[in-house]
Amino acid sequence: EANEEGGKDGRKFGIVVRSMEGPWGTGSKQAVDLIFEEKVWALLGLHDGRNAHLVEQAATKSQVVFLSAWSADPTLSQAFVPWFFNCMPNDNQQSGSLAEEIYIKRKFNKIVIISGDDYDSKITLNSFLKSVKKLGKTFPLTFNYWDYSPALNVLADEIIKADADCIVLFCQSRAAIRMTRHCIQKGIDLPLFGPLIILNENELSPQELEFYDNILSVPAGDWTGPGYISFRQKFQKRYNRNPGTLASFSYDAVNVLIEAVRKAGDPDRELIQESLKKIQYNGVTRLIKFDDKGNRLGKFEIKKTKN
């Protein structure tokens, strides 16, 4: 789309892709290759928190912009790297919205959390517990999904026994959908909450994601604007399916970088960084602008998933 509009002063934009799959540390090597061999103007990250830290380290040494489109790890911005930016609301922001919705607006008291033991799940859970503490509420009952993975019936019985008001899922998308399906099969009809990362359409099929319809609520904010409607129609026409959460944040992130490059004037990495600091871009996921640490600004209200 950007190139159809003339690119950047007649020069076409291009995306150079590198996979972070492989032994631990692969991502750092790939980022270095993009920076020094490909001489990219900016880095766009579509991966988990641990890999995002590897890219951030490479970006720090080279002073190239790194825009994360998917990791919600709040420690990425706590390194105070002036060329790091995040299109995804971080875990502290998402957890704050979730805690306020659950404890203040809904007035739920008996909360059950299903957690994972991977890096991202632990970070998200920790952020939520801090938000609960800040509200002065009792810590929720927490179960580790992997302790019950071979026998989810036992975990379902524990949820029933707890007489819970709602369930919060802080685990990987595959574990979250498996738990959701199991709860439905067991007749557990409770409100379901979780972070945006569990809606990963690269890991879940459209049929699996349908299980969340009218059940799962996430801290997304309002995506009903004209930008989202237009994107949804174009995506549906091209790929014959609706865009997911990852596609939406990815699309916004690329467009934000393109906007920053255009406003920078010259394709200079430092000018692009300064351009991103001032940017206000109305995208698919609504207004995108950043604070002085690169975190996305905004209020991320809880919305129920549908279609």
C-alpha cells in the first residue's frame, strides 16, 4: 500500500525478514545481520519477550530503532533505551486494566488464575499481582497449568470447588485455548479474562479462536473505528479470513515505521527515532503515540472478543 502511494520520495519500501527460530541466541545474530549487513533503517519485532531482549541489545549497540509489535514485556522499556518503542500495551498497562475491570467494575472477589511457567506468562502474572496489591485486594487463587496438564479434569474440579467468579488466563495461547475448551465441556460458565497475547492466530486456528466468542475479555480498547473496518475488509478480500490480533498489531507497526520514515525526511536512523518520539498515528488498533520510554500511551479498556 505504501509503495502504491509512491513509497518514500519515489523509492520503494522493503521488508527484510529473519527468523529467530533455532538455538538460544539466534535472534541476536539475526538482528546484527539486519543492522550491519542489510543496513536496515529500523527493526520490527514479532516475537516473545526473551527474544525481544536479544534484539534490543543489538539495537542498543547500533542505535537503530527497534519497534516491538507483539511482546508486552514491560522490562523492555525499563532499560531506558531511547530507540525502543512498543506498539503493544505492556503487561503493566494490560494488567492494570484487567484488575480494575475484575475487582472494581465487576466487583468480583473470588478469582482463579491459570498460569504458565514460560517467561512471558510469569512476567504477565507478576504484573497482574502487582496491580491487585495496588488495589488492596486479596491475591487470587493461582494454578499452574503444567501441574495439571495431563489431567485437566482435576483442574476443572478445583475451579468448581473454588466457587470462582471468573477465570484469568496467564499462559501460552495453546494452553489457554485447551483450558477454555475443557471448561466449556465441563459446563463451567464463568467470565474469562486474559492478555492480548493469548489471541495469537499464528498458533490457533480460526475454529479454535471461535471458542472465545462472547466469553473472553481482553484489554484491547475500542477497535471499531473506520481504520479497523477498512483493514478488516482488505484483509478478508486478500486472505479469505478475518485478521487476528497479531496481524492487526503487525499492520499498525509497519505503518507507524513508514510514517516515521516519511516524516523524518532523510532515511537516517537518528532522525527516524526522533520522528517516532513525536508520532501520533491513527491505526487499526486506534491512536498510537509513545511516552518518553517508548511505551504506547492510551487507555486500554476491557472488550469482549467476537468474530
